[in-house]
Amino acid sequence: MAACFASHRRRCGDHCTVNCTTADSPISRVPNVDVLPFESNAPRIREAMCAKAQRVPRGVVILSFGRQVEGGASGFGMALSATDIAATTATVAAGLAECATGPWEVAIGTSNSGGATPFNGYDGGVVWAQSVEQARAVADPRVTISGAVDREPSWGPVGQARAWVGGFVASTGRRLWNFGSADGCPQTVGTLRCNNGWTVDDVLWVSSQASPNLVVIPQIHTRSGSQARQWAVIAARGLQVGSPLRIAGVGKQPSACLQVSGGCPTTGNDPWTGWLQLREALDAIAETAGTPIGPPRDIRWSWQ
């Protein structure tokens, strides 16, 4: 760990104040086959989380269960019910609590994928907040339970996205992590337009402005650094309107890229390269220079 930390301090100077061990905190896409049948999968889930807690003393796990559907989430195939999601979350929390030496948080994640649906608006946000509370009621109290959403402009209408966040924050005081993207947003300060009718102000609202309980883990996948520059512009806009981004991490997907055929030729940044891209993009704008950012978070399929 010391060598890792020292090497990144040499590359990014005094802004590099992150403990390298936290980079193992993952965002896991959870297909239904990793959950069902629950009775046979539960021991494997708990064992994997215990092993993680033994490697990393504290951190955050985001469990992305797919887009929201009636009664639960898509599970990237056969739907998982709210009860399945709560039981899985409780099992993850149990494995972490059993073996951890420091605090952990498990965030229950969905997305705005699927366009305009009954579940991507205000009522969907309310229901997802209820799912978070349902999981919290059965999870080990030593682990914090929160919500998360992969919010991407290209995936759905901005009105529904804003309404969903409004429903969630009106229904619970739990933290909400946005681990999404800023599709089509500008890479230089000036214009505000993004993809699909969204604006920089919309991305800012669903990432920070709607509630003090919102935090963001921006996706910084592109090797070109384009996504880092987009989020730096959003951060600058946040300061301009008095709603600074709370950047809790940097979303990367090297593990997921290894899990798919052909990899990710243009979007497979390694974790610390992406982190440095965002660091440099923020520091290139006078207003956002030195903005605190959390460590890299690896996105992967399943528990390993």
C-alpha cells in the first residue's frame, strides 16, 4: 500500500491524498443468476464479501440490480423482487460485518435505463427508497445501507430522471449515489447542452443539487479523457450556482472490460489513470482546482 500511495503522490502532487486500499471498493452489476436460487447462492455471496473485507478494511459496495421494473429490478434478465434485493443486500452486509475492521456501506443500485417508464419517474424513486428501507430493516446494523442509481442522459427523459430523484429524497434521508455519466455534456466551460434534451444543470441537479444526501461517482471510462473534462465542467457549474459536487469516487470498469469479449478499446481506463484524468481536468479550471475527489471504484459483473 505504501508504495502504491507514494507512486501516485509523485504523479499528482499534494492533491493525492487517497488511501490506495479503498480502490478495491466495487460497483457490482448483479445478474439474477448470481442471486437465484438464493439458498444456494447466499453462502457464496457472504464468503466473497468476507474475503473483500479482509483485503480492504473499509469502503463502499454498490450493488447494481439493473433497471427498475414492477416489484423490483430487471436483474439483467429475469427480474429480482424487492424481497430478493433485500435478502441479497443483507447477505452482502453480513459478510462485510463479519470480517471487517472498519465501517462499510452497501448501496442498492438501479438505473434510468429503459426510457420513459412508470418506474423512472417520481413514484419509482419513492418505491426505490422503500426498497432501501426494506433492506436496512433486515441487514446487519454495523453496515450502512443506502441507495444508488446509474443516471445517464442518453438512457431516458430528463423530466423523469429529475422526478425519480425527487421521489427518492422526499421518501428517505439515506444517501443516494449517482454512479452515472454525463453523455454529450460540454468539455469546456461555456455551453450547457448535453444529450437527449439534458443540460449541465440537469446533471448537476440529480447529482448534487436536489439534496445534501446526494453524492456522485462519475464514470471516467474514456481513454481520451473526454468524460473527465465533462465532469470538471459540471463541477465548475456547481460552484457557480452554489451547489458543489460531492465527488465520492471515480467510476472505472477495467474488471468489467476483462469479462466481455473484445474488452473496451476506448473505454477501458485503468483506475488510477481515470482518477488522474479527473484530477487534471478539475485543476485545469481555476474555480475547481483542488476539488476533493474520492478514490477509483472498479465496476464489474458479479461478486469477484
